[in-house]
Amino acid sequence: MPRYLQGIPSKLGPAQFLSSLTSTTFDLALMISPASAKRLAKHMGRVYNFPAGKCAGLLTKAGLSMKFSQMTYARPDADAIKLELERLTGEFASAEDFEAADALFLKKERLMDDWSTMHTLAQIRHDIDTREEFYSGEVDFFDETGPELEEHCNRWTKALLASSFRGRFQEKYGEILFINAELELKCFSPEIIPELKRENALTTEYAKLLASARIPFEGGEYTIAQMGPFKLDPDDDRRLAAWKAEAGFYKANQPRLDGIYDELVHLRDSMGKKLGFEDFTGLGYCRMGRSCWDIQDVERFRAAVVKHLVPVADKIYRRQARRLGREYPMSFADNALEFRSGNPKPAGGPEDILAQGRRFYHELSPETAEFIDYMLDNELMDVLSRPGKAGGGYCTDISGYNSPFIFANFNGTSGDVEVITHEAGHAFALFRSRMLIPAELRWPSSEACEVHSMSMEFFSWPWAEGFFGPDARKFRYTHLSGALTFIPYGTMVDHFQHEVYAHPDMSPADRHALWKRLLGVYMPWMRLDGDIPFYAEGQGWQRQLHIYEIPFYYIDYCLAQAVALQFWARSQEDQKAAWETYMAYVAPGGTLNFLQLLDAAGLASPFGDSGLVEVCKAADRWLSEYDLSGIE
């Protein structure tokens, strides 16, 4: 029996069943996928004694099956939620037994789930069109009220940690609930509410600034995402012109980009010191929920990257220069072109990619088949690039509907396919754990989540012909080589942030000089000439939204990529066994920390030399021996 049906009395009629269902599930609106609906229908007929054929209609009538366009938004009453949180916290602290305390715990979860759902809906709809005034105003509302609400959540967290029933809670929900709660306490004090509000406003301003881009090129105007194909054009002059045009947007806005980041650095430094940290770095690690590794582990990983991975990446770019007939080291624009005949492109348009994605997941496993139908049938992807749309891509959780949502910007490059593998890897993992209570246990920490997505990319290799047609061989080569060359870049992004927050009074010019120096350490294949001043002068980091919006996130991609390469190596030997390991890694959701998840699935830690040496050797050998004959 599905867990969300446990406790519902048997032999109920349809109306009583639906009433019991909505009152006993964690969420008032429970999303049911087609396969789940079939199982529920069968169960309803067998246990609840009414025709299973009525299931779909009843579920729809009850609001339990819903497309994204049908999800309703209403601004939550922040003052009422604060009062309710205070009431629940008081009753929780004085609860006489575990059952009463647990009931209050679940009420608090439902209360905050409603808030989270509305916040997520507002953010998605704002990102779909940042010019739309209504949802811009709603995002401003959450930016302003969120830090105020956090003060009340903080008092609840203190009561939870002090509960005399802590052992029973750990037994039911797991130890990590309390580990995460202790980290949360370190991240907040009412004293920093003004800084949190300003931080929210600045990151929103940054996102809107990038979304406002209208880059003139060859008689048209393009968003940053839409410039992507031009920046990969096989024609050297056209490609360079596209890079210059995009860089021109950043240069024109550089004073504000410098100003936003400078203020963010000082705000974050102030918050860190007010909370008792030496600087923002310790606070940043707590914000990221890091409970099983620390700065020293990152420093060891950095050293291993420079020692083992940078030389392999350097070989990749030297081979690339020979293929292109260019002098090594190459410019930023030349390094973007993998083959003289052009980089791999999808074999069709957006509808073809989504259709092939459905085929891929249907053939991969029954679990992924159920997942992709759920996503596509319920409009849970917005992937087309449009004017006014926020940049980048992400997967998020519309928790009140137990639904993942994928946001992306297709632009005709191989990145479009990676949305269907990478972001959908996140969504699949969430889909598998979407019924976990409390909702925070549906996601592990971010480095663990990125293993979900980056590994799923590699599982798509047997279906590459369907996605890329004649460019499938190009794709496999560039995907693996790109996985390797990404890690030095991502490690550099993280190293840059550690230096910035250790020295918050750096000037903007100092930060640009730092980035330029680190390029020489982590990416020696980049020629820093005057062709594109924005990049050559060390300002290219301003394109990386994580540096502004989610400090210290980027190393998580690198750690995850090192693990994903283990899945690649295993899949080369036995795809079925590798997939079983992946499912074992996904199964616990967020109930284990990163290193525990790796250990439970039999995967190696990425920290230190041993985590990189073997995958570097295997990937380097594969790339060196891969047949590229006939490809210009």
C-alpha cells in the first residue's frame, strides 16, 4: 500500500475516501502520475470497494492531478503565518507526549509547505517573463518578507532541537533532520534581517539585468541564451564577432555588475561576522548544508585537480588546436569550437528533443518511463528561450503539488539535450523521493543532487543517435572531454570565491586581476590577448550567476562530476549494473549526507588524489583511442 494511503479506513465510498485522502496526506494537493493513478485505481477498487474506473475523474475533481498552467497562485498572508508559527512553537515546546509533538511538527510542515509552494510558483512565473509586473512584485514580496519569516522559523528550530522527544523524532525522520537544523541555527540571527533583505534585492537585480540583454548582432537583437549558437559558429570571424558582441553587453554594464557584487561581498562579510564567523566563508558553508566535509577537503581536491586533471585537460585542448589548425594556446572564441565542421547539434528542434527524451526514459527503466510521462503530461518543463526570460536553467520543487519543475533556455545547441538529461536527472531524483516527510528530506545536499544530474547525462549515451543523428560520435567525445575540462574551471570559480571572501575589501580591479591569475593556474590553455577585452582582462567571472546568487555552490558541480565519471566508467563495462548503482544512490533521497550516499552505493569519495586518478586515466585513454576518423 502506498504510504500516503496508510491509516485511511477501508470500505469507504468515493466522497469519504477523497476526504480521508486529502486530510491524511502530507500535501493537500497530491500529484498523481499516470502509472501511480493506475495503481491507486486498482487499490481503490480492491480496498475501498468502489469502481476503479472512477479514479481518474475523482482525482481530477479533487484537485489531485494538475497541470502547471492550472496551479493557482495566491499571495500568502505572512502575518498570519508568523502568528501560526508562534502558536505551533509554543504548543510544541509544551507537548506532553511524542504523538502530540509529532502532530504539531506535521502541521508546521504543512504551513511552511504552503508558503514554499506559493514562493516557487511566483519565482518560476517571474523567471518565465521577468518583464511581467505582477510576478515581479510577488518576488519582491518574498524577498522582503522571507527574512522576517525566518526569525519565526528559527524559534521553531530551537524548540525542535531542545525537544525532550528528540530521540523519537530521530528514530522516525532520521538523524540528518537535526544535523541540518543545527546548521540552520548557525545561519541566522534577527540582527542580519536587513542584510538578508538587501541580499535578496541585489541578486534579483542581477538576474533581471542579465535577462534584459538585447544584444545587437547581424541586424537582429538577441538574449544571452540566443547568442549561444553564434558563439559556436564554425566560421572563425563570425564566431569571434559573436563573442565580442556578447562581451560588449557585459562591458556596457560593468559598472553596475561591479557595484552589485561589491555590495554583496560586504553584506555577506558583515553577516558572517555578526554570526560569529571569521568571515563569510564559514557562513557560506553552513548555508550550503555541508555536514560531512570542510574547507580542508576542498583544498585537497583543488590540489588533486591541478596535479592530475589540468594536465589531462591541457592535452585535450592541444589536440583540439591541431584539429582546428590553430596555434596553442587558443583564444576564448577558438576554444569554444570543438571541430572544424562545428560542434555537435541536436538532430531536430525542441519537439523532437522532447520526443526523443520520452523515448530515452521509456527505454531506460520503468521508473524513468513513469517519471517522463508525468513531467511532459503535466507541463512541468518550460524550455524555450524568449525575450524577457531569465537566463540559465534549473530544476525546482513545487512541493505542495509534489512536482518537480524544469526551467531552461533551448538555443539549438547540444545544451538543449543536456536539459533533458541533466535537469531531468534532478527532477527524476525528486520524483522518486517526493513523498518523503518532512519536505527537506526530499533533496540531499547540492553536491549529492548534482550527482543525480551529471550521471544521468552519461546514461543517455546509448540513445545519442536519437538525439544527435550523425553528430552522435562528436557528442560522445565532446561530452566526456567537456566533463573533464569543466572541473578545472569549476574549481577555479570556487577558489576565486574563497579568495574574495577572505579579502572582502578587494577593489573590483583586484578581483579581475585575481580571476586572471587563477586562469593561468587552472586553464593555461586560454590565451589572454586583447581580442575580447572582457575575457582577457579577467572579467569573465561576471557571467557566472552562481558567484552572485549562490556563493560556494560551484565546487559541488566539480565534486559531483568526479562521481559521475565513475558512473561513466562503470556504464562502459555494464550499463545495467551501473544503472542499479544509480538507483541505489538515488533511493535514500535526502535522508543521508553526501559521503554516506556514496558509501551506501559503493562509490568512491572525490576528495584527495584517489578520487580523481583512476577516472582521469580511464577517460584520457578513451579519448585518446576514440575513433574520430571522417569528422572534420
